[in-house]
Amino acid sequence: MGSTHAAEARTPLDHPVRVGIADDHESVRLGIQAACENVGYEVVATAATVQGLVDGIGGRPCDVIVLDLSLGDGSLVTDNVHLAQSAGASVLVHSIADRVALVREALAAGAAGVIPKSSPTTTVMAAVASVARGDVLNNLEWATAIDADRDFSKAQLGRRERDVLHLYASGLPLKMVAMQLGIAHSTAREYLDRIRVKYVEVGRPAPTKVDLLRRAVEDGILPGLDPDGGDGRG
């Protein structure tokens, strides 16, 4: 059922991918910038801090911010993800993959995916493009971080709530979800509201449909998407 959403999410952008880069190592910033420009992406701004990056972006359109987890200014991961999102961009974490707690925190804050610094440049660029299209990036680092961290609590959804989430996050309008399950539209809405409340209760709010897709992937209700457009199942 995920194919409907995936097809919509992969609609080509009508402009070059616009990227911001936040990393406190100049060599890393320059390397990512060069790689982006080499494949035709537009680098909007780069900085050693997220605040500096947002100031540098200055309200210009930006699709993806590539973010290091541990910046030298001592800023918090959650704050950095939210600040980056305030610039209207999706967040792709580019960091050392064994920082499990920080990876989990970034994902819980709404980061669209994780790419370790050990990844080949082509993989990083594919991930940037995937996130720019609105795909939820699923990869081994994401799955490992979630599985290894017991604090990453799953919302305790009932069977019918899981059915509603599966169909709705797959891309169906709520009216069609109700029809497929043989329930009233108002009942489907109540299930959806209940699902959102349960995710808030475990510290993983999902106010938008894309957020619900992320939660469904994280909790194994839907398969994820890899940077190359597969379903993440091999």
C-alpha cells in the first residue's frame, strides 16, 4: 500500500535541490558543498552552527539541511532540528553513526533520516535528493538506532488504530480509509485523533501526515524507503 505515497513523494522537483549545511568542521562543509555542486544541487548557505546557517539562509527557499549531531557551540540536538525546520527545510542528519542516543533524539525531533559520515558521497547525495522529494529515508543506521535504544517508545496502538494508520499513512484520503475499513468517516477521524494523542504521550508527536508516515515506518507498520527508491526490505 506504500506505493501510492511513494509515487507521489518521488515526483521530480521543478528546481535544483536547495541545500544548507551545518557542520563545525570546515573541511566537511566544503566537501559536502563540492559534492552537492558537482551533481547540480544549489548550496544556499553553510555554517558552523544551525543558528548561523538559518541566518545565512535569510528566508530564501531551502529544501534540505544537512546537519551534524554534535556541533561545537554546545547546542542541543532537538533544538537544532527544530531550528533547521523553522527555515522550511527537511533535516538530514550526517554524523557518526554510533551516537545512538543522539540519533534517536534527532529522529524523535523530526529529522527525515540519518546518513553516517562513513557513507560514500554518492549515497549522501542520493539521501539528500530523497529527503528533498519528501520521502522518509529509512536505512540501517536509522533502524539500528531505534532498535538499540529502549527509550524509543512505541505508541501502543490497537488493531483498528494500526489499520487506520497503515492506510492513511500509505497515502489514502481519510474518506477512502473509512470506506475500505467499512466505518464512518467520523469514526476514522476519531481513530486518527486517538493515534496522534498516543504518539504525543510517548514524546513522538505526529501533527502532519508526513509525521504519521514517519511514525508508521519507525514502528514497523509500513516499510521505509531507501535513498535509491527501494522499500528498504532488500
